[in-house]
Amino acid sequence: MRRAALGLAAGLALADASIVTLGLPSILVELEATVEGVALVLGVYTAALALALLPASALAAGVGAPRLGAAGIGLFALASLGCGLSGSLGMLLALRGVQALGGAAALVACFELVGGGGSGPGRRIWVGASVFGVAVGPALGGALTEAFDWRAIFLAQVPLALPGVLAALSVQREGAWREPALPTGVPASREFAGRLRPAIALGLLSAALTAVIFLVVLLLVSGWSVEPLAAALAVSVLPISALAASRVPGEPWTRATAGCLLAAGGIACLALLPGASALWTLAPQLLAGAGMGLALPALAGELLPERTRRDAAQLLTIRHAGIALALALLAPIVSANLDSSISSAREQGTAVLLDARLDPVRKIAIAPELFGGLDTDDPRGELQHSLEEAVVDAEDDDEANELVRVEGLLDDVVTDAVRSAFRVAFVVTAALALAAAVLLALGRFPGRARARAAIATCAACGAIAAGGYGAAYAVEGRTTVALGDPCDERDRPETGGIGGLLQDISLEALDRAACEFGSSREELLLALFDDELAEDFEREHGADPRSLSELGPALFGL
């Protein structure tokens, strides 16, 4: 029971690099954060953990693993409680750093106390704790977010961690703890220094796989408005696949290289998703997870030693440093691309409504309501909610039916914009896994035919999968709405009657003003009704769209 409690505490410390992932979209909204801000919720923890692991290993030699374990697990639990009660992003990030300090001490001590460097039950508990962190983290976080909210992710860890404190204290009270002797032979530090390529590959692969979970969750929950529990089930495919693949036998260098190639192919598929459905992410995650299951055990514990607490601290440092660097690299990319894509989607959606068969006064009022406030937090959910309200508030059945008719096209515009925003990040992430494979292959390309065949097969599977997704994406295409040049003549919606005449006059006036300002008519219309977009318009085009002295003459061509 004592070993199980310590293993659970270690599993929690490892899980915290991913368990909060499903809560990030809720944190983004509730704490009014940005994509970079919520990435820091993961990044601060992994970076602080990477920095604290080796000092914690040295500290264990002075104070003893039982004392360090009790203090570390206790600090982790207290910080988890504070995270769950945080009222601002700054407070949450600070406490995540404290949580990581406790987690580092807990991991180093628990490795020693359970006997993780041996070959018996202790090793199985340590490996099981690592698997628990990867496999259960996202799903557990999603379930807690769905049932309660993101705060429950942190609060639930407190009672789970406390038995570990008692277990470490019981070892200290019994006085049965002795500092284990270092393994005989080549010192672990020198042995590790000779394995630079596997170490770098471990960092790259860990970065790629954690980044995939982070990106897929943001894409599904924040981008496509998938429920957290459904998203948790979707991203659970990756660790389940990893568990199955981890049982595949073989020479470690071959498994590591082949696994990195599989992971790269699976992640590349995510850059070519043909549709806005969580189902399209399952096959890529299956491949990436299989690659993870092949490569990570081969790298951590086989190609790289994990016999002493310093070995364990070094491996965990490499893994979490890679994760922190990947998040720091990818979060700004996603944020910038989301801003650009959602801005384009606003104008495209407004163009659809301006060309719809709606009353001219109503369409000019409806368009800003639907798209003026559209932002990067939950664009699909916001659009669906606004459309439902617009249909309910429709003045007659014809207006309601026309809104229903264009609903599918508007949804495609928004979801495709989100999908496009994540493409570069997925390409970069796939490149990390591919770089790990190339690094390993250049270091020791296998001479045996069976090993070469295994690597070639995994490379072919990844390439075929990416090619298949690419072909499906090419067939499906992307839904885009062309924005007309306001300076050119264009067809008007044929609604007829006095309303049609008024519509033509209104749209022609918008075109004249937009041509004068150097914008699209859709951009101008949105700026007229939204404060933030009006400021953006003035910054970009040098004209205040709400100033009668500037807008009036432009509308009338004066």
C-alpha cells in the first residue's frame, strides 16, 4: 500500500503536465486569458519542473528521500489547492510554479522510495506512474471539467496526494531508509553524456506529443466547440494506442527511430484535417500514440539509463524542458494565426449575409450581431448561439428560413478558418518528431535487414496516412467566400421591390466608402458597429469609420 500511495503521488506530478489541458479553454474564458496565457498554465509547470529536478536530486542526498518526499508531496497538494481557488491568471501561474517545485521533489523521492531503478515491483510501479500521467491525465481532466469546472482538476488532486505524504513519513518514522549504493561500472553521468542523440530525440518527441494534445484540445474545444468530455475521449486515443504499442518487442534503437517516424506521420495528418469533426483526429492520434509507445520506453530507460535518482531526474528534465520549449514556440504561432483567420472569417461571414435574400435594413443589423463580437475563444459556439438568437428574433418566416439556409455555409467558414489557423503549428510539431527520427537514424542506422524493414514500414505507414489525409483534404477543400473589390461593379442580391432598391443603394454606398478607405465593404460594416473593430480599422486604414465628416462624403462619393 505504501508503494502504491507513493506511485500515485508520482503519477499526479507527471500527469499535471497534461491533466489541465482539457480545462484550458474554460480558463481562457473565465480568467480572460489569451492562447499564450493558457499555454503558460502548462509551460510554467513543465519549465519549473525541468529546472527543479536536478537540484531536488542533489537535495535528496542531504535530507534523505523520505523527508524530501513528504515535504514535496505536501507542497504539491497545497499548491494544487491554491490553483483550484485562484481568481486570476497571474495567481494561477505563480502557484503552478510552486506546484512544480513540490512535484520535482516528490518525483525524485518517490523514484527512490519505490525502488524505480531496479527490476522488480518498484520498477513496475514507477513505469506505471509514468503511464498513468500520460494516459489518464487528459481524460480525467476532461471528465472533471465537464462534471464541475476547471477548478475541480486541481482540487481533486489534494486528497489523492495526501496518502503519499503519510507513506513517506511512515518510512521516516520506521528508520528503515538507507541511501542506496550507486550501480557499479561506468558512472551514470558519464554513461549519459555518451548518449547525446537519444537525449535530444527524447526532448523533441516529448515536446511533439504533449504539443499535439495541447493543440488538439484547443482545436476541438475552443475552435470547434466540442464538449470537454467528448474531446477527452478523443485525445485518449493517443495514450491508449501508446500503451498497446509499448508492448512491442525489439532492439531499442530500431523501436525509437520507427516510433518517431510513426509519430511524425500521424501529426502531419492533423495538419490536413478534411473536416471539422473530432472523428478526423482519431486515426492521426492512433498513429502518433503508437509511435510514442514504441519510442519513449526505448529512449527513456533503455538507450538512456534510469538506474539512479539522478538518471531519473535527468530524463524527466529533458522531457519537460522539451515540452516547455515547444509550448513557448507554438502558442504565439497559434494565437497569431487564430487572430488572422477569425478576422478573415468575420468578413467572409458578413459577405454571405450581405448577399443573402434578406431585408436590407435587417441584414445590415444582423451581420454585426453575428460577426462583430466573434473572437478566438469559442468562435463556432458564439456563431451558433448568435444564429439561434437571430432565427428566434426573425421578423417573419422568410427571414428565419433564409438564416437557416446560410447557417451551414457560415459554420463551414468559421470551422475552416480555425482549422487553417492550427495548420502551421501541426506542421512544426510533426517536424519535431521527424527531426528526432533523423537524428537517431544518422547516429546509428541499423545494419540488420529486419531492423531496416521495420523502420521503412513505419515510415511508409506515416507517409501513406499523411498522403491519404492530404488527398481527402484536397477533395473536400476549404470553404471560402470571395470578397469582392468595392471599386468594381458587382452583382446585387435580387430581392426586388422597394426593399431591393434600398438594398442596392445601401450596398453601393458601402462599396463607395470602402473603395475610398481602401478596405472591403464587410470590414467597413463591422467597424461601424463594433468599438474594437473600429479602432483596428482606423489603425489600418487611417480613417475613423464612425466620423460623419469622413464617412459621409465617402458614402456619397464626394
